[in-house]
Amino acid sequence: MSDLILFWHRRDLRIADNAGLSMARDRTRNVVGLFCLDAKILNSDDIADVRVDYLLGSLKALRDRYQAAGSELLIFQDNPTEIIPRFAKAIGASHVFWNWDVEPYAQARDNAMIKALREIGIEVETFWDQLLHTPTDIVSKAKNEPYTVYGPFWKNWISKDKKSPYPTLEGAIGLTSDQQTIAQTHGARPIPSLKELGFVWSGEQVLEPGEIAAQERLDEFATKQIEAYDDDRNYPSQPGTSTLSPALKFGTIGIRNIWKTTLEAMKVCQSDEAKIGVRTWQQELAWREFYQQVMYHFPSLADGPYRDQFKQFPWNDDDRTFEAWCEGRTGYPIVDAAMRQLNETGWMHNRCRMIVASFLTKDLILDWRLGEKYFMQRLVDGDLSANNGGWQWSASSGMDPKPLRIFNPWTQAQKFDKSADYIRQWVPELAKVETKLLLTGELEKSLRDRLGYVKPIVDHAVQQRQFKERYAAQKAAIA
Ligand code: FAD
Ligand code: FO1
């Protein structure tokens, strides 16, 4: 057996600041990367073309990065727990290393992989990489239990020291020509095209795939936008947020590296306002970690509501309103703009994610899981923990202590899209309509008909009353 270490990538598609990869390189120069195109994930109905496009682009970039570091990235396809142990044995690898993930599927897959590898005498080492603090690091002091509320989680999380970035892979050695042949006979293959995998995406990416592009975006955000983030992040027509979410989903950027950048940005702030900008962005990174740690400790969140009131909630069953929501034809301009942004770009501004999620659950009174799935089928950054967390927060079915959160789509638009620029950008048939009409819903029938824009499919005030009645009845029933 050689001292070859295979490093299995999944959602850590980079060679910089990668915990497990850097540990492997500390041990030996013979480090080779693996990625397995997993049929279970790619054939699931939670998949989005745009996300697979970002994944493939990032794999190409990762392959180039491995080559520059002296080694290579091998691509396999199908079931990782069958392919990887067989290949590792055949090639004579001593170890397989990887970084943990919090998702229930990842836990089951990784435990099966550990068992399969150990049975054939291959050693396994796993690391925490994608979070600044592991899910078991941050527990309540009083009860030694995981937090279910963000506020106290944040307080504890921010008080803890955070690691510096790990060194970038360099000076590695790839496979010998004999090992290359073994890899080919075990199914190593070139990175397929999107079409070969059965997906279609011809649009642009909100963030160019790969680690170099993610790093450039981070640098740009940290020098030009972070100080104004606290306010700018609220306006969907402004480029006020980082758009790093696909990079954070697929690990094309390291979280320690991001953190270090925020500390440097904080140091050069010249005003309290600027410091608040940096701090608010750090808080968003902590929301990401909060949702991942609750998913790790409470995996049943992935299957449904956390709160009892919502376990048997009498949601409407109405394909017509659901389709209108999906297609951006609800007659609520801010909702339609947001859904069209999602459908056209694979990304939606956070403020709008909250608006459309509230609209689906509280105005259309449709099960939030329909929206959760639709988001996973459309988002480039679609991530089980953040998406489920966002939807349960919006539906009021999650851990959030505020019992009922209802957004009024008109006041949201008035506050956050004051000049209706965002509405005009994404709903072009409304481009020439007076701002006031777009923000108050006072579009007359004749104008709507002329523009080909629909009448609001529900009345917000009526639906809000209905939702509250159903919620109260549900609460009483379980009391
Ligand atoms: P920035 O404002 O620049 O924030 C930086 C990073 O912090 C983000 O890239 C993201 O990794 C993290 N972050 C920010 N806000 C949140 C949050 N509320 N929860 C968790 N992490 C956060 N985010 C996803 O990454 N994937 C999802 O599938 C997802 N689904 C969502 C569904 C709903 C209903 C809601 C309300 C929010 C959802 N979010 C999701 C959170 C948030 O909307 C996105 O992370 C954010 O819009 C991404 O844009 P950005 O990178 O410019 O964020
Ligand atoms: N991870 C893989 O190891 N192989 C894949 O083919 C793969 C595809 C994929 C597509 C969309 C997406 O959102 C994530 C994807 N991932 C893939 C990463 C996935 O998030 C991790 O493997 C998780 O650990 C699964 O729970």
C-alpha cells in the first residue's frame, strides 16, 4: 500500500483554506482529489439546472487548480459508496479523507462510506470545514444543549475564537501512469457537459463558478460594499449584498478566509456606521451556521414543521394559485418581480425571498413545503439548511420564537422598492406605470387589461384574517 491519500470533495470545491485537504497535504505529497457525480442527488426532485451548471463550472475550475498544484482531480459517476471504496482499494490508497456535512443524506452516506472503507482496510479521516464552529461547539452553557433560537446562539458564537485559513494545496504529486490506467478502468471520466447530465441552463450565473471568481467577489464586496451593507442589503434593486451564496453552498470559498476578510474590513472602518455594516454581514454568516447546526441536531426539520400548530395545518389545496406564484403572475408586482428574478437568474434577493415566502404561506395559505421545494428546483444557492430555515421562519412553523410573522406585500414594496425600480426591471409590462400605482395596487382594470397584467389573485386583508383564524383554531385544538 502506498501513502496515497484520496481527498473526496463534495461541497468544498476549492484547494485554498480547505481543512481536510490541507491535513492530507501535511501527511504526504501524494494527494489526489475525487468527486463523484452522485446519481441520488442529481436525480432527486430537489435539483436545479442552474445549480448543476454552477457545480460543473466549479469542478472545471477545481480540476485546473489541482493541476496547478501538481496533482489531479478524478471524476466518477453514480453511487459514491460503491465506487470510491472499490477504486481506493484497486489503486492502493492508504486513506480517504473528507470534510463533514450536516445534512441527513450526507450523514447516512458518509457513515456507509466509513463502514465500506474500513471493512477493506482503508483508513478514513474526516474534518469539519464548512463552518467556523462545529455543530457541537456552540451549546447553551446552562443546559449543554444545542440552541434553537438565533439570539443566544449568536452571542455564544461571536464570543468564540475563530480559526485562521488553512494553507492552499501546493507541491502535490498526481497519479503514476499505472495508477492512471487503474483510474480509467474504474470509471474515472472527464467532467460531463450539463447537457450530458440532462440539465439545461443557458442564462448567466449570478457568480462565476470556481474559487478564483469567489475570492475576487469577496475582495470586491469587502472593499466596496460591506461598510454600507446594513442599509443597502434591504433594497433589491441595489447591488447591496455579496451574492456569495453559491460559493458558500458549494465551498468554492473557505469560511475562515471569509471571516479573516471581515476582520480586516472591520479594522479599516472609519465610522460606527461602517462597523455596523461589517457586523451585520458577520451576523448573516452566523445565520448560515445557526441553520446548519439546527439541521445537524434536529434532522426531522428536513421533513416538516418544527411547531405542533403546523403539523396538521389546514393548508389550501390549489394548483392554480401555486402556479401563479411560481410563474410570477399573482397580480402583486413585488411578488411577481421576485419570482421572475428567481426563474430568470436562479437567484433572488433575501428581502424578496421573505416577501414571496410570506405571500405563499400567509396570503395564498399554501403549505410552505411547496415553496421550499420550488426554491430548491430554481436556486443556484439552494441549500437544505438555509432554505428550510428560511421557509420555516417565514411560515412561522420553525424555531423562531415570534409566533406569527405576516408581511404586507404592499408595505414591503413601499419600504424597500420605493421607486419601483426592482418591479420595473423584472415585470417589464409594468415598466411605464406610475410608481404609486405599483406600490399600492391601485391599477385599474382597463390599464391592467391594456398591459396584460393580472388582477391580484387574492385580497391580502381577507387572506390575513383567514390565516389567523385557522392558526388560532389549530392552536386551540392542540392546547
Ligand atoms: P449576503 O447578504 O451577502 O450574505 C452573506 C452570506 O450569508 C450568504 O451568501 C449566505 O451564505 C449567508 N446568509 C445570509 N442570509 C442568510 C439567512 N437568512 N440564512 C442563512 N444564511 C444566510 N440561502 C441560501 O444560501 N440557500 C438557500 O436555499 C436559501 N433559501 C432561503 C429561503 C428563504 C425563504 C429565505 C427567507 C432565505 C433563504 N436563504 C437561502 C437565505 C438568504 O436569502 C440568502 O443566503 C441570500 O439572499 C444570499 O445572497 P447573498 O449571498 O448576496 O447574501
Ligand atoms: N455532491 C456530490 O458529492 N456529488 C454530486 O453529484 C453533487 C451534486 C449536487 C447538486 C446540487 C447540489 O445542491 C449539491 C450537490 N452536491 C453533490 C453537494 C451536496 O450538497 C453534498 O454532497 C451534500 O453533502 C449532500 O447531503
